[in-house]
Amino acid sequence: MAMVILGIESTAHTASVGIVDETAHVLAVASDMYRPPSGGIHPREAANHHVDLLPGLVRAAIETARIRPREIDGVAFAQGPGLGPCLRAGATVARMLSLTWERPLVPVNHCVAHVEIARVLSGLDDPMLLYASGGNTQVIAYARGRYRVLGETLDIGIGNFLDKLWIGLGGTFPGGPALELEARNGSDLLDLPYSVHGMDVAFSGMLTAALALHAKGAARADLAYSVEVTAYAMLTEITERALAHRQRESVVLGGGVACNERLRAMVRTMAESRGGTMFAPPKPMCVDNGAMIAWTGNLALKAGLEVPVEASAVEPRQRTDLVPTPWRAG
């Protein structure tokens, strides 16, 4: 029987359990997202949500996969980056399952997991990744044994920016999907700061300017439209610059913001105009999910990256480019 890994995702608002085999076949995904009654994510409240939901999500995933615990070959968990209390909730469940089932415990970097699930689903061996999510905005490419960050946000992640903006416009968390719907009703392109610095971006200035325009009476639909066009043009520009710098042709998308249709269209147009390709995973595989942790755990376990429980501390500030990826060496 093919090796089967259970993966636990708990870096931010989503608690998710995925089960994936060594051919990248997703046997099960069970997820639940914490939705605060108002404002943004409170780490402790989100962690309490994960503590309450994860045991049931583990049971649901196992039942959906129609396997027994003894058929699971390893337990992977998101070690970082993310919100400390949320990471610890998932890691605690993973440690318990590892000890109870006597199975290897495998730490996984959340950002690398987005890369690897996009890479295997696309069938592309060495694409560049535009990673756009709540807490992270990075352009990533593999080089010399690590995933290297070629460009990133200098202040807040694109998803965090969209959430803060939507809440400031009178909406509720999460902001990205609601802002996308609102943007479809806008047509007036308002002047907003365009902050690109080489292959890095910044969004705080655009947030301040958009809220100031709203206070002066700008229509919410036009603001949403203008923010999408401006912010996603910035992401497209740094992705193209990174492609040119690394002499790559293929780009894949990852992260919750990569579900946005306008962003997908803009990056696809850019890539195809260069004679390249763009691949965006199915939306359930773009958002945070346990399957991507399980798949990357599969790669890591084969490369011998299991750890004892006492060495499995979470790392909320763990960087993509500081994590070894021996499964890609050579």
C-alpha cells in the first residue's frame, strides 16, 4: 500500500486535517475556519477554536479516507510561520497522534507546503511561486537546496491588507472574497499609491489612502475595484521581474488571495505574453488546508526529516528560505 500521511494545518484562522498518499492523491480534507464576531483574528480565540475542532476534524478525515489509524505512516504538522497560539494547538494534536499511533512526527513549513502542493498539481518541475495570503506575500523560487524569497511585502501581507480595508469599509472578516464581489460593481479607477520596490511591495500606504478616500465619500465599489487593480498589478509586476531575473517561464499561484479571479487573469496574461504558463491550483488547495501539509510531510518523511516530540517546537517566524528541502537536492 502507498505511504499515507496525515497533515494538520493551524497557522491562522483555519483548522484543517488532510490525508494524502505518496502519489499526491488527496484521500480526505476536513476543515473549519474561525470567524470572529467582529474585527480581525484574535490569536487566542482562534487557537481555542482549533483546540475544540481539531479532534473532530481528525475523525472526519479518517472516516472520509476510509482508512484505519494503523494505515497512516506519519503525522505532519505546520511548524510555522503563523500565529503562535494557533500553531501550538495544531502541533499538540499532532504530537498526541504521533505518540498514540507510534508514527513519525514531521514538521512542515507552511509556505513551502503551498509551493509543493502547487508544484505537484501543476505537473511543473521547477516553477516560480507567487504566494499571496493573509500573513504572507512572497515570490519564491528554488535554488541551491532551499526555496529562496526573491521578493516580499515590506509591511503587511496582501490578505491582511484586504481584511483591514474591508473592515474599515464597514465589512466583516474575511475581507478578500467580499471585496472581490464588491469590486465587480466598480468602474471608476481611483488614484492610489503604487508601492513597488524592485521585487518587494508595500500595502500600508494604499490602505491609508483608500480609507481616506472612503471618508471623503468615494463609492465602496469603486474603492474595491481600484484596490484590486492596483494591488494585483503590483504583484504581477514583481512576479514578472522575478521571472526575468531567474529566466523562468512558469509561475504557479498559492495562498488564499490566489483564489481571486482578477489576480489569476492578470498573472496569466503576463505569463502568456512572455511565452510562459501560469497554473493556479483548485481553490480548496489554494487556501490553507491539511492536504498541502500532508503532501509536504510525505516528501519530508521520505527525506528523513522526522523529529522527536521534544524537538518539535513551533516557530511562528520561521522563514521560507531558512528551511532545508532535501527532497529537491540535486
